[in-house]
Amino acid sequence: MSDEIRNLTTASLKEGEVLPSLSHDVTTSTVVLGAMASRDWRPMHHDRSFAVDRNGTKDIFMNTPNQAAWFERYLTDWTGPKGRLGKIQFRMKDSVFPGDTMVFNGKVASVETDAVGCGWANLQLTLSVGGKPVTDCTARIALPVDADDNPWKRTGDDWKP
Amino acid sequence: MSDELPAEIQGWIGEERYVEKTEFPIEMGYVYTTCSSVEMGNPLYWDEKVAQQLTGGPIAPPSMISVWFRPHQWAPGRSKQIQPLQVHFDLKQALGLPEAVMTDNTITFGVPVRPGDSLETAQILRSVSPPKTTKLGTGRFWVIDVVYINQRGEHVGTESYTGFGYKREA
């Protein structure tokens, strides 16, 4: 593998470490592309009249699976390709609409090595719009404990997300 | 709205329903489209050498797990549209709650999903709340788990959705 690929290890992490922010301007295309990529054909994610008249929202809004993909992108931008998601939990308090600027922030809540030797970072993440959190997220992602480790090789009882 | 949950719905809680297989083998087209939709440049999904070295070949991003069980909008011979997460729509209908949104999503990931895999899912209703009023309207919250296994019987993941079905205020 190229030496240029970033691979974070748990040895280099500290509790409280702050992840770099990610900002993205949301357009109608962002929402529709995300819905279609996730095979979500429901009209509130592509039909403004339906979203406004039926759902009572101000516009179409980003769907749940695409928000999950945005969080995964945010995490693996930070970890590099050896970062392996174990668990992700998010609460959507409000919706993300075209015209919004999404800002992702995060910090390391804890770092641990489990009983089978897998390294983990537990993270607190937020998706905000206009400075207001719209989605709170916690994630547990496996990281190599050193440069030779690879969480993707773990199977069976060696994988405890 | 009565506080009491209809017996029919009470009976759904804990029951494995809608055991379904994915409608097509897992393929990379949706992987690339998904990565593109969120501008995810992770070389694991774009560089075959990296995929071979780290995961023994191409895989799909874990967060795509629900993508694979969403049915086609139309298919030949199908007389009515199939809904993903049918238990969610059954609850809306049975409780007379015409609108719904998802509020919480928890996903636990098992073995990676690979091109050519065929997945099987089952939906399990875990709970339904008493009536609640939010800014959207009055309705109920419910929690539905979706369990995924692959063609080798390996656990691929479990999703837990919290939905809120509601009637808008007049």
C-alpha cells in the first residue's frame, strides 16, 4: 500500500482529541443523489410539493441512509482505510435541507483495546446547520493498534463491535 | 387517540416478520454512486490493490447496509409497490397515522458485504410508545430492528430504527 495513505492507530490517539471539521453546501442535487444512491424512492427526498404539503417540512430533506454515509465519510477521512466501523448511532433532531451548509464535528470520547486485542475509538460527532446541531451521533470504530495491525482481518469471536 | 395499543400490534412485538432476500446480487455500481454522493475518497472503495491488501478484495461501505434491501420501485409482474421496512408502514396503517419520520438509527456491523453477496433480512418490532405530541403532530414512537445475514449465514449487521408516526395538527 502507498505510504501516502493515512492510517491512524490507537497508539497516536488521546481522549478529548478533536477531529478536523468537514463542511459541505447542500443542494437539491445533494439530497436527490443521496436518496437515489441509497435506493430510497420515497417522495419526500425528491418531490418538494410532497415534502411541503404532506410532511409539513419546508423542502425535501436528506434521507437517513445518506446521513449514515456522510458520517462514514467523515470518520474514514480521519482514520484512513484501515478504520472499520463497528457501531454507529445517530439521532436526527431536525432535517437537512437544500441551501443548508452541513458542518461535521467530532471528538474522541475514549480509546480502548478490547479483550481480543482490537483497538477502538469511541467518538462523539455532530452534524450542525447554522451552528445548530441537527444530528447527534456516536460511533465506535476499530483502528489498528500499530502499523502492522488490520481490523478488517478480524472475524468471528475476534470482532466484537 | 387511545393510550391502549391494539392487540394485533401487541402481537407483532418480538415477532420476526418479512424475511426477505435482496432483489439483486450486491454490486459495485451502487458503491461508487454512494461514495460519489458523499464525496468519499477512501481508497478501499476506489483502488483494487488497497481493497485486496486490506480486505481480500472489494467490499461495500458498511453504512450502505440498508441500501441492499430496498426494493425496486417497479418490477414486472408486481401488482403493488413493495415498501422497504414494511413493518413501519404496517404500523402507520394499523394505527391510523398517515405521516411518519425516522428519528434514531443504530447500526451494528458484522462481516463486510462483498460484490456477489446475497443478503437476507428480517424485521422485528421491538416496542411502540404511548401517544406523544411533538412539533410535527400527535402519534407514537416505535422501534424496529432489521437483522441482516449473508448467503453463508454470517451476521452482516443489525439496524435499529426509531420512527414517529403522527397526524398533523388541524
